[in-house]
Amino acid sequence: MRALGHRAGRTLLLLAVLAMASSLATALGIVSVSMGKRVAEEVRKYGANLVMVPESSRLDVGSGGLNFGIVSEPAYLQQSRVEEALAKSGVKIDRSVHLRGALQLKDADVMVEGVNFAEVRRLFPWWQVNGAWPAAGEAVIGNDLAAQLKLKVGDTLELAGAAQTLRLKISGTVATGGEEDGLLFLEVSELQRALGLEGQLSLVRLMVTAGGESLKRSAERLQSLYPAAKVKEVRQIARTSEGLLAKVKLLMLLVTAVVLVSAGSSVAGTMSTTVLERGKEIGLMKAMGGTRWEVMLIFCGEAALLGVLGGLAGYLFGSLTAQFITRTVFSASAEIIPWFVFVSLGVSLFLALLGSLGPMTSVFKLDPVKSLRGE
Amino acid sequence: MLIRILKNSFLKRPKAVLLVFLSITMGAAVATAFLGIAGEVSHKMALELRSYGANILVEPAAVEGGGFLREADLPKIKTVFWKYNITGFTPYLFDVAEFSAGAKKERGVVAGTWFSKLLEVPDEESSVQGIRGIAPWWDVQGDWPKGPDEAIAGASLAKRLGVSVGQELQVSAKGRTQRFRICGIVTTGGYEEEQLFAPLVTVQELLQKQGKISRVQVSALTVPMDDFGRKDPAKMSKDEYEKWYCTAYVTSVAKNVEEVMAGSRAKPVWQIASAEGALLQKLNSVMLLLTILALLASATAVSTSLMASMAERSPEIALMKSIGADRFQIVTIFIGEALIISLAGGIVGYLVGDQLAELISRSVFNSTIASPLWLFPTAILSAFAVALAGSVAPLRRALLIEPVRVLKG
């Protein structure tokens, strides 16, 4: 302790570099951990990664505006069974329900889709709605369909279904560049009543947050919970997202490694320099009868103390830096990860000891007489 | 004299010099590697994101079905203003057809397309275009079609028809029939699973639509949409329009493509385009912040290690002073030392950093990186700057020291 207090300037310098190195480790570590999560969240904006359709139906979902509305025998999913399967699966899932059907407008059929607009807004952030999101008794219409039917926002139209006729006011138009441009959207419960299909759905889009278990396993689990449905992976979204996440993580890992190795060696170098210059001191201790062990213990104790202090300071500072980065970039706070204290302590201790042990062994070889004489 | 002092100062204490040299090298290497990657990363990431699929869809302008685009217009896509941003495109010609294999019959969609076609464009580099380029997520069991009568069947279509790889099926439409050998089966989880994909020429022949296509998917590198990009181009002033046209927004690239395809309408696929923009922006700013962090860290690491090595030399300075050296001479000696070490460290660091950037780029993106030329002088100059910054403080303190006190110990 005395030794540290005596050379306050030097101690402070060492403390600063150790803290810097370990805060760098903490900051980079936390950022790369939360990067994975944040990017996973960002990638969700690409849309659902699983779809659930009735076993017998043909799959005509997709993106890129390629839909042909293949008319086959309609088949439906039971909404209650879907809810049940989702609840039982224990997988973290966000979903949106869809019911496709045709309603009669004057004499022509119009393709309509019943959705839950709250779910749509959450799962499909790319919908560009011109006008307002619909309230009860209102609908949004796809851009192309609106042009085709010469409808505009504020118009009211009467649509006849098998069971009931609906009067809907158009609250907005939607453009996605996909098949949605040619559809009319209304609240799913209203469409179910109009078509006489209470509690039935034609498609459920699922957004499984990439967790420990792979998407495929989640799909299989859901499949087994609701055998009448077919659960499919949307490869365009799912595979690409997985690939992208892996790349981002690898990039962060490499970057962290590069920075840590270089800053670490620099810090260890600084430690060495300060130990090297203390050859005289060691010589004196030896001359006074200190054994190698005692001298080593004194120096290691000093280094360890510095390491612990530096590590703690580094953890605090590093967490702040990580917080700053995630806040500015993802406008979300990074979680405080308590076990990173050990990482930051570890880095700092390791560097401190590495920096002092190496040169110490060479100093030990010196003859105390020589080093005291200053040769 | 100066040179002799410097030479001796290096040779007599190789360990200390080596440590400083090492830390400068490391600092310069990190700086080089980071600056080298940071510039490229956004481009590489953008390319990476293109594997989400096409972000622009070109359709016939007529709202009602029935319109067609001309296949002859396709090569013009590679000659537009934004041609270097267009990473790939694929034409499609669709129609409903009867499929039969053995006794089973099904109605479905037959799609004529390019799988990977070598496209020769006069005055431009030839390129390979088609589905393989723009839809890397296609999971094809078997092979991609090579001959004109080979086709890929969607997984659920194949299941319903009971065909597998190597078998044949018949496609009839408008009274004509064509036999295809199934060379692969594709799983995507999307609408592709219901279709049969065959070479464009054959399908045009079958449907009697020579030279016609019904859709083009275009994959383009774009910049994220900002407030300006979201403005309606029709309401822009001339200058604004110019600026909009010359920024690679997905809308302006779409407009660009629309202009060369006769009778077409190009629209952004917002599912892909908007998510891509947001993601790119975030990745870029993370890289930027990390670069700043890394540069700051390596600068402090280097200057502290210089400080430590300078500080131990106050007796030396005191000695020089007492034998009559003036401040200028002392400063020249020490700064000269720092400069020589940092020059060597900067050069070695640049080389190491260049390799690091290359290594990272190769392992993450499977591609090489061309590190810009300006990085070399930058690496050396920044090594100089950091070395000077690290030496000034301890040197000034050392110069203020009373020689007598220091020499006495």
C-alpha cells in the first residue's frame, strides 16, 4: 500500500490504463451481446418467419407481389385451436391472424382479408398507409385495388357476404409493393360474421423470436400441437435473418478480439515498463534479505490491487459506454449484465499480472549488487 | 552527435524501446484495421442484405391483368443511371396451366424465368442474371435446370403430383403441351412451392408469348429512405427532383428502371426495402461508434505507455542538463527518439492492420477488401501524433526538474 501511495502519479497512470482496457472489454462485450438481440429485433421488421395454414389448403402466401389467388376448396383453421396451440407451445411468438375471402361489390367479387389491425401494425411495420388506420366499421384498401375500383379515402361501400352485408367506410389506402396492394382489409371478426365463418381463419403468420431453439424445432412443436395445420418456415425471411445475425455476431466478435488484444498488449507493456524501472528497488529488497517469494508477493499484491481497482472502474465506465452506444443507435437501453463484472475484473487482473510477472522474472536474475550500483 | 546519441539510446535499452514500439504498432494496427473496415462494412452489409430478395417489382402499367413487358427491354436495365446499384434482376412469365404426371392431374402456375443466364450488354460488362443471384434462400433438392426442357417444381406441387427428381411431367396450356424433366424440387415456405419453374424461352413458346414477360424482380442497393426521400416526386421543384433522382433511394432506382422498360410500372417492395434501410443505418452507426471507441482506446494505450517509458528517464535528462545541454537539445533527442519509434511502429502497424482488416473481411463476408491508399499516410501520421502527445507531458515535467535533486536520487 505504501508503495502505491508513494508513487501516486505512476499509480494513477497504471490504474487509468487498466481501467481503460477493462472498460473497453466490458463495453464491447455488452454491445456485442445486446447487438445480437437488437439486430434480431430489427430483423423482425422483415416480417413473419413462420406461417400456419390448414393442412389441405394450398399455400399462396409470399412477398414480391406474386399472388394468383389460386381458388381451391377453402379450408380453415379453428381460431380457438390456434390460440391453444400457441399457448401450449411455450415458444415466444407474435402472431397475426388472417381470413381470406371474397365479398360481392355490386356484381363483382372483391378479394378481402380480415385481419387484426393492432397485430398488423406490430408485425408489418412496412405497410405504408395513406389516410388513417381503420376503426370499427372501416376498412383500408390496397393501392392497386383502389385505382381499379376508382375508390378513394372517405368513400363508403356495401359488400355482400354469404351471411351478412357489410357497410364499410374506407379510412385509408395501403401500399406495400406486395400482394396487399390488391386486397381490401377489414377487422377479422366483421369478416367472419359476414362470411358466416365465426372462429375460422385461413392463415396465421407467426413471428418467432430467434431464441435458443431453432426455428425448425418451433415449427415442429407447433405442428404436433395442432395436427390439422401445416406450419411452414418462410425461408426468404428466416434463413436470411439467421445468416445475417450470424455475420453480425462474428463481426462484433472479431472486432472485440482485435481491440482487446491490441489494447491489452499495450497496457501490459506499460505495466512492464514500470516494473522494469524498479530493478533498484528489487535489488534493495533482496539485499535486505527478502527471498524471491517475498519480493514476488509484494509486487503481485500491488499488481492485483491495481487490477481489482482498475477492473471495477472499468466495469462502471464500460457499462456507461455500452449504454451510450445502444441508446444512440437503437434508442433502447442496453441491459446491465452483472456477470460482466467478472469479465472486466478478469481482464484487468490478467493484464496487470501479465505485465508485472514477465519482466519480474528477468529482474530476478539480476545480481542485487549490480542493480544497486546502477549497472 | 545527435545520431550517435539516438543510436546508443536504442541499442542500450532494447527492452524498453521494444515495448514502446510494440504498443505503437498495435495502436496503428487497430486504427488501420478499423478505418479500413468501417468504410467497407456498410457496403458489404448492404450486399449481404440483398440476399433478402428483390426490393423492386416491375409490372405492366395497366392495372387490369393482360399487359406484358418486352423481354428485349431487359438488357437496358444494365444501362440505366443506377446500373452499378442493381445487383441482379429476374424476368418472369406466368400463366395457369394443367399439369399431369402419370394419372394425376392438377391445375397450377407455370413460370418461365432465368435461372442463371449470361447477359451480354453492348458497351457494358456482361453479367449473370437470374433467380440464383437474387433468391439465395431457395433450397433446391437436385440440380438447377440446364437444358430448355428441364424444370424445377415447387415442393407442394411436386407432392400433389407425386413426382420426384428425375421424373417427367406434362404441362398443357392453350392447347399446347410441353414435357419437362424435373431436375430439382424447391422449398421456400412461400408461393414458389405451388409453381413450376422452367426456362423462359420454353414457356414463351408454350404460351405463345414470344418475347414477352409479365414481371421483373429487381434487386438493387439503395440508401435508407429519409424525410426528403419520402416526399412525393410529383410535387417536387426541379432542383429537388434532380436531387431525389441522383440519390439511390429505392423509389428513384425504381423510377429509373421504369423509364427503360416500355409500358411498365416499378414499385418498391416495402417489406424488404424499409427493413433494409433501417437495419443498414443502425449497423453503420454502430460501426462508427466502435471505430471512435477503438481509436480513442488505442491512442490512450499508446500515449500512456510512452509516458511510462519517458518518466523513468528523468535521471538521464537531469544528467544531460547538468553537463550543459540546453532544453532544445534535450527536446530534439527525445522527440527524435519518439518519432523514429513511431515511424517504424506506424509502418509495421499499417501492414499488420491491413492484414487484420483482410482477415475480418474474409471470415465475415467471404470477400477481400481493398484498403484505400490514404490509409498508409494516415496510419503513420496518427502514430506520430499519438507519440508526440504521449511524450510532451512527461518531457515537460522532466525539463522542470532540478538536476541536483534527481541525481542524488
